[in-house]
Amino acid sequence: AQALFKQVQGEKLIRGRSYDAVAAACLFIACRQENVPRSFKEICRISRYTKKEIGRCFKHLMRVLPQFSQPGTSRSATSHNRPENFMSRYCSNLELPRSVKKLATHIAQSI
């Protein structure tokens, strides 16, 4: 997230936007790239910006950053969050048995 933010800041791609909101959007992108996706709501809880503002910054970054704007590049690393990506974490938070977690993940993938 820090490297992405430095790249965005160095290329002066965030003119007119809040540094904190852009940093939150960079965190959102970095989490997705590392296969530990977080929802916008989770990112909003740790920042002082709304889902709407962080979403705007995210969309702006997706448009202006060359590695995300060209087809066939690392855009797949930032593909939409899927329910099965969150299933393991949610099941662990609920202290559900492993068998339930596997079944829930299987059901989420089939949807």
C-alpha cells in the first residue's frame, strides 16, 4: 500500500483529492493484490472517509495507473471481491468448525 501510494504521489495523480482517502484506496488495492481482500466498509472503519469518497479514489486510481488500465495486466489482482474470498475469515470470527467453513466456501463458489 505504501509503495502504491508513493507511486501515485510521485506521479502527481491525486491532485484535488484527500491524501488520506487516496491512502485508504491504496490500502484497499494492496489488500486485494495480496489476496486478503477487505470490504470498503472495513476500510472506512479505519479511516475517517466515507465509502463513497474511498470508492471515488479507487475508481480514479484504477483509471490513471498504467498497470491497472491496460487489459490483460494486473487488473485480475484487483478483480471484484467474491464471497468465497471472505468466507474463511468470517467463519473463523464465528468460530465455526472447519467442515462448515469448507461447505460455506463451496456454496459461495457455486453461486
